[in-house]
Amino acid sequence: DRDYIGFATLPDQVHRKSVKRGFDFTLMVVGESGLGKSTLINSLFLEDLYKTRRIPDVSERIQKTTTIERKTMEIEERGVKLRLTIIDTPGFGDAVNCEDSWRVCINYIDEQFRQYFTDESGLNRRNIQDNRVHCCLYFVPPWGHSLRHMDLELMKRLHHKVNIVVVIAKADTLTTTEVAKLKKNILNDIRENHIQMYEFPECDSDEDEEFKQQDRELKASVPFAVVGSNTTLEIAGKKIRGRQYPWGVVDVENPKHSDFIKLRTMLISTHMQDLKDVTEDVHYENFRAQCISQISQ
Ligand code: GDP
Ligand code: MG
């Protein structure tokens, strides 16, 4: 079904009360310049939105990113309202000093927490717009052996503030064996350096077998190897989003070619509410506790 992107399942993930109000969700993309961040975001959300809805305008499409860019779209699917915000960050490598572009990301996250904290203590507590960053897609280049020192350093600055979901960029440049090896090395590095990635919750035992299987496959795919494309190709009369090479076509949505669909399903139809919950209960709670201890000092 190509007419919807899947967040209409959100009410299944949460209480009915929130349905009328609508959902806020903010996704940040982080990683070196040129890794395909903007392209992936277009592939994940915008292309589908262009087909069925007029907002946002094509001219607003994400171009080369030099400062933090915030795009918000309000979309409705089967009566469910979602206010989706994408934070596209300047890749490091664009700035002379990595620290500068890192600070932009970190400050942005803190600033949203601070705003929420202020709103929460204000008079209009019921109608707070939630701009907190609920998920950070961290792009790792496909050409290294694992995480680099700077990836680890940045992750250490981010992991107590935001849900980090690691993705291997441009996975179409790697063989199946290379993908498997890189995934293993990345997971090792993450473990050895005590980086706290977003942890998928345990699957409820009363879920059906199909769902459990899907959940196992999802967890086994981390970190997701992704491919993005802004090009629509016609293959055997079928329109697909893909990348054309002299030797063949990479179909972004083919699960044999990449984990793109797993990532999208996870973000949009199965784990969006959990990402919001962890943001509220863990990351924001950390921030609040810090604020309160500063005030009382
Ligand atoms: P950003 O700087 O991280 O936002 O990267 P862009 O999205 O601007 O992409 C940089 C270049 O990489 C462009 O030429 C894209 O066409 C190309 N690109 C994007 N995604 C992929 C991918 O999944 N695989 C390959 N091979 N190239 C990609
Ligand atoms: Mg970009």
C-alpha cells in the first residue's frame, strides 16, 4: 500500500486521549557530510508526502546543509494527526572544527529540553508543543572498518540526551559479507565503549508469532544498513525508488538490498511511541534532574 506511510498505527501504540490532540515527533540526523543524510530523509518521508499531499513545496527539499535546518510538516493519515519535524544538521567536515558542528547538534537538543522545562512550569501546561528530539539517526560511513574515534566521542556526548539509532550509510557500496562484518565491528565498539544506543523494548509475550518474528529480525538488523535515493525508476512496469548502476538496480525498499524498510517501519509504525516514552522518561528526566539540582544549589 503506497498511499500511506504507516503512522496511522500510532493509536495502537498509545492511549486514545493523545489521538485527538495529535502526535509530535522529531527526528535528528547526524553524521559526516556527504553520507546521504538528506537523501535518506527524503526517501523516508518526503517523496511519499509529495505524491499524496501538497505540503511541503518541492523547492523546500533539503539541499546541501550548512546550518541546522528544521522542517515541520503536519500530516494526517486515517484521522491520525502527526506533526513531524526533521532536524537536518550540518555534517562534520563542513565546519573547520568538528567540535563546532557537534556543539550545534548538542545545543539544539538541550535548547528543546530547556524550552519544554520552561513551558511545563508555565500557566499553559496542557498545550505544550513537544519539540524535544525523540530520535537521532547516526550515520556511519560504509568505507571504514568500524566506528572512528570521532564517532565514539560524539556518541558519548549524545547518548544521555537522545535515543541514538545507528545506521550504516550507502550500504549499496558494500557486499553482503562486508555489511555483516561492519555491523559486528560497530556493535563491538559500542559495547566496549559503553555507548548507550536506543534499546528496543522486549516484545510482549502475548503478541502473535508473526509479530515476534518481525521483532527478532528488527533487533538482529541493528545497526541498520540503509540506502537512499531521490530517483524513481520504472522496472517491469513498476515504479520503484532506486539507484541505477551499470550492472543493475538497487531497490531502496527491497529487504534483500537494505534495511531501509525495517528502519522506516520501526520509526513510523512500531516504535515511535516508545522513542517518545524513552525521551520523556529517561533523557528529559535526566535534564530535569540537572535543572532542579542547579536551582536548589
Ligand atoms: P548529506 O550531506 O549527508 O546530506 O548527503 P546527501 O544526501 O546530500 O548525499 C550526498 C551524495 O551521496 C549525493 O550525491 C547522493 O546522491 C549520494 N547518496 C545518497 N544516498 C546514497 C546511498 O544510499 N548510496 C549511494 N551510493 N549514494 C548515495
Ligand atoms: Mg545534507
